[in-house]
Amino acid sequence: MKLIPSLFAGSKPPLRPAAPAPFTQPDERDRQALFANLKWSTCYSVIEYNARLWSKFAAEWETWLRSQDDPSEGRITTFKYILDDQINYEEGLKRLRKGDRSVWTPRASYGYLDKLNTGLVDRRMEWYASPEYYEQNFGIPASMINAYFKAHNAAMAVAGWSGGYSGDRFWEVRAALDLMPKPHELPEPRWEVSFAPGGRAPKDGMYEQVNRDGHLVGGMAYFIKSMKSSENEWVEYGPDAGPERSDAFLWRLLWEDTRYKDGTIPEEEKFYPTPEQIIALAIPTTTPSVEVLNLRCPAGEACPKTGYWITPAKADARRHFKQGDVMPDLGSNYGATIWQWDADQG
């Protein structure tokens, strides 16, 4: 079934452009890096690795609870949430192993792995200081906090199913390519499986942003079949590029995801890097440990460390605070203002 919309009426767009693009195109190695990164972040083996990290954290929490004569109701309730996430991991992985990618479906009762993505990344416990801080001030074992940070960081490493080439941290995606098994050849794109912004993906897999001439105008995104895309997206190349959003492009299928439908895991996944190895690329050599990436501070509390901080509550809200400063509440529609230590202190 052809899904080329009226925006591209006329002759069928070419598989490959007939003439060179009149504007910049992404480097082929960058395309390979973005493709490999999105394929890695949606694979069974990486999610299974993350599930093991979460199980270790759950075991640490249970040991801590059992060591208390009368644990608070809040700590018991939190443990129940932790176990719920374990169940989501187990059920999601069981279904994914059979090729059922509905486990990634947002806001659905069977979206087990999507719940984990949003849960562990966006709404989980807001620990922001070092493990030693909690051990000294609250008697919480540092080993448990460390186990949580590892599980949280691993979830962060696979969060996000779309990417462009102009992001501040795209260098990490390039570096990660060297950790992936070779070769990195890209598959042939398929014009007959394309859809417009605001439409629904006809197949599971990886899609690229292209214009009517077959030239690349943006990045890639991973879609589950029937998942609706945003009506407007950034484009990075061509006359529509810039700070405005544009829908003058198509999502063209680059790679159909049929992994695990036969019950097997691709051999290449044995050689995939772990989330911890990917995380290590983002850590400057002067940083002593991954825990600095988890430094957070809610608005109204004292800043625990002098340096630059950012918050998802407001765009471009990077500020410098001194230790002891009261972190401000930006009062946005995003919700609570949670300040996060900026890994880039330049």
C-alpha cells in the first residue's frame, strides 16, 4: 500500500536522489551512528541488562527494609513500586522476546517497557546527593543508592527514540559507534512505506526525514506500528531548516524491525556495549564517578554543589549556583522544578 501523501503528488520520489542535494547532507558515518544508536536502544539484550540492574537495586532495598525493626509505611510503599517495575521488566521482556513490540506502546496497559522508560527517567525517586550523604544523614546504605544510580543511568542511556545530527551531545552517538559490532552498512530505504507528519507508522522500524526529491532533511526516529508521529518536527537541512518547525517532509522507512519474531536474539547483540559503557562516553575524564550525573536538587532546597545546573522545567534554564544557595522555583507548566547537575561544566 502506497502512503505517499498529496504533498508529494506526481512522480514517485526516487529511492536515491537523481542529483546532488542543493544543501548540506548528513555525513554517512553520522547516519550509521544514529541508526546503530537507535537500534541498540530498542534491543532485547540491552533492556535485559537494565532489568538485571533494577533487580539488584530491588534486592538492596529489600535487605535494607528487613534490617529495620519497624520500617515506615512510606518505605514499604516505595518497595511495592520497585517490585511493580520489576514485573513490568519481566512481562515486557517476555513479550519482546516473541517479537511483540506493543510493550513499547505509550499510555497502554500492555506498554510495559514504555512505563519503565517514563517511570525511571521522569518520575522516579529524586535522589540528588552522593550515596555517602544519605548514609551519613539518614542511615540509608550507600550500596543501595549506588545500585539505584546504576539502574537509573542505564534507563537514561536508552531513553529516546528519535535523534538528529545537530544536538550538543551528538558526539557521544558518534563515539558509541566505535563500540558497536561492525559492519555498519545501512539498509536500502523504502519509499513505498512512508507517512506524513501527524500520521501513523505503517510498520515497526526506523524512519528518516526526507523531502520530495529524496534528499535527507533531518534525523531518524523509531516508530512502533500504528504509533502516531508529531504533526510538526524540526528539520535540520534544506530551506525549511532553522528554529521554526516544519511538516514539509516524509518519514521514510529505512529499516523494518522484525527482530525476535522467530524467538531468537540476533548474534550481534552478544557484542553490543552495555549502557554503562555508553554512559562512560559522556563522563569527562576528570569526573571521579557516574554519581555526579545523578546530582539533583528540588526548588526550595539548598544547592549541594557549586557549579552549573539545568532543569527540564524551562528551556535554556542553565544557571550557576553556589553551594548553599536556595534553588529557585521557575513556576512553569512542566510541573515541579527539579534542578539537575549539568555534566558539561564548561
